[in-house]
Amino acid sequence: MYGTVAIVGRPNVGKSTLFNRLVGKRMSIVDDTPGVTRDRIYSKAEWLDREFTLIDTGGIEPDAKDVILSQMRIQAQLAIDKADVIILVTDITTGVTATDADVADMLMKSGKPIVLCVNKCDSIGDVPADFYEFYNLGLGEPIAVSSVHGHGTGDLLDAVFAAMPEEKSGADYPEDAIKVAVIGKPNAGKSSLINKIAGEDRMIVSDIAGTTRDAVDTVVTRGEDTYVFIDTAGIRRKSRVNEQIEKYSVLRAYMAIDRADVCVIMIDANEGFTEQDSKVAGYAHEQGKASVIAINKWDSIEKDGKTMQEFTKKLEVDFSFMSYAPFVFISALTGQRLDKLFELIKYTCEQNARRISTGTLNDLLAYATARVQPPSDKGKRLKLYYMTQASTKPPTFVIFCNKKDLFHYSYQRYIENRIRESFGLDGTPIRIIVRERGE
């Protein structure tokens, strides 16, 4: 690892488009609306076999009074503090603005190496005459770039590595780190939870639903274990996803689920279970992810001796499609039961990756079929010959039989229940694949 590079600048100069170009895939939200990128986005990038970490940031508005814009500035400052080299992105179509000059002054005070990028130089050949006014920023030689077409990005990265301090090595977190996606509908307290865990204002936290639009990673070490928490945008019903920006956010939340080991499904205790919660949880279930259902804002609920028990009973009905998932009642505000949440995250992750020997599985199969005979139809009885575990994450079992049509869903559920009864596998879905002998 060769270091960390932060892309900064005022809003709407093409920082996210440049970020996507440099990492080689669509990671940041790109839209013509100023202020779309709000939180810091991290990704690995590579240039000439040298790997580095690239940070995209929200646009800097030095004198911003709006609550979101001012917090975007704080997030950008945090990224600058972490960076080894800073790329200041400007826009050839607007020329040097007063905000560009203010941002340049702010960056020079950081003492970090700065590479000046003049974006949107889309024509190949000589640069426009307006290009030379960017020398007035006092940051050295500007580099003409087209983030849309890719022109000049090689020269930009060459300049970045020329300014890079000594080589760094080591990953941001170990390979065995547990990746946790915190998912749920908007304003359930996902960012507040990660802030409480991380002990810093790692996320922009606001009471405005939909504040977090991008998935962001936070590395937390607890004892001997390392966790990577992925905060995600709240997932709304598709009928309510009208903004193009929010469509990207929903997609990114689903991508966060795809790369997670464990999903923490956040439920707002004040609102209870909603149809949208079932959609969010359903996607995690379909992807075979270990899951923990965290009921947040429990400190704000008036309670008597039976409140938690009654709430749990209702949730068991609501989440009947993923009855394996454990519940934990937490408060992101006070830190209530966060130790229990960590225990469940670690345990369900282990269960999701658990492997069971073939001999043990076939002993179970023999016991299960002796206890409840397989179904029959028109004189033909289902025979189960053999069971083996094909993969983990989630635990996937292949059962060989004489005729697949006879292996009804109800009997598959019976076998699944016997597997859970014998081996636990709490917090993780189970997949059963049926094969006829000879397939």
C-alpha cells in the first residue's frame, strides 16, 4: 500500500466522476446536483502496480451555513487529515472562483502535498487559454484532465506518486475482519450506531431522513477481533425512490449487503416493523447473509415488565420468514446492549461459515427419515440416499434422492429444522439443494 489520496474541491467540479475513473468502477454517486457526495468514500485504486487508497469527499463550501453543507466541510477536513496527498479538483468551464481560492488556502495550511487538477478539459490537444489562470492559485503546475473521457488521468497519477511520501505497507484491516452492513429504512439510527461504536463523528448524523447516501466503511477493533462497519443509505420502497440520486443510494446499499458477512437490520422501536423492513431483511436473506435484528431507540420506549417480551412475540411473527435471526434491543444514543450486539455479530458470522462433516450429516439424515417417513405419491415413496455440505456462507447442503418431485417443501423444511436442532446454525439461512441420483 503506497498511501492515501483525497480528492477535494468545491461542489460540482467532477470529483466523484474522477474518483470513479481512477478506481475503475462506479463507486461514488455521480449527479449534476451540487452536494450529492456527502460522506467520505474509500476505495482501493492502482497505478503501475502500485496500490493506494483513494478518498472521495463532499464539496467544500468554506463559509457554508447550511447544516448538511457545513458537515460536508467537516467530513472533507477529516479526509484531508488522513491523506498523504491531496488532489484539488477545479473546473475549466467556470475558471478560478473565489471558492477555489479559499479551498486552496485551506489546503495549503494543511501542509500536505497538493496536486492541482483542472477538470472538464474534454478536447484532445492544446488546452484552452483559460487554463493558465489556474497558476494563480499558487499550487504549482496544473494538470489538464477529463474525468469523463479519461484524458490526462495518467499524468495526474504520475504527479500524485511524485508527491507521495515514503512507501507504506499493510492493509487497512486484516483479511479475517468481520464485515458488517448496517441496513434499514431511513432515519432508523444507522449512522448514530456507528458513531457510538467508533467513538468519533465518522458519519454525518442528522434527523433529516436520507442524510447518508453512500456506503462508508469504519474499521473497529474490539479485543482480538476486527470489524468493518458499512453504513448504508436507508432503503425506501421503490415507489418512493423518485430522485435519481436515491436510486444510486439504494443500489449501493444492496452492494453493501453483497460484500458483508453479517447484516445488522435496524428497526426503529418507535415505528415498529414496517413493510419496508421486510423488504430490506428479505434481500439479506436472499443473499444468504448472517443477520441480527437490532431494535434501536429502545431507551425512548415506555416499559413495564412485559414490554420486551410482547415486542419480541410480535417481531417473531413479522420476521417469520427468517426465524433464525436473533433479536437485540439497543440504543445507539446511550450505547445500551452494544456488547450483546457485538457478541451476536461474531457468533452469527461463525455460524454462517460453519462446516459439518458428511458422516455426521448422514447420521442425522438416517435419524430424521426413521423418525418421520418421507412422503409418497401413487405408491412411489421418496428415498433420501445421501447428504453432504457443498459450501458455506450460507451453509448449503446437497441431498440426493430417487425423485425430486416427491421431495416436497414441507419435508425439506422438516430436514432443515432437524439440521438446526442438531447443529444450531443460529443467525444464518440454510440452503438445501435437491439432486436425483445420477445428476
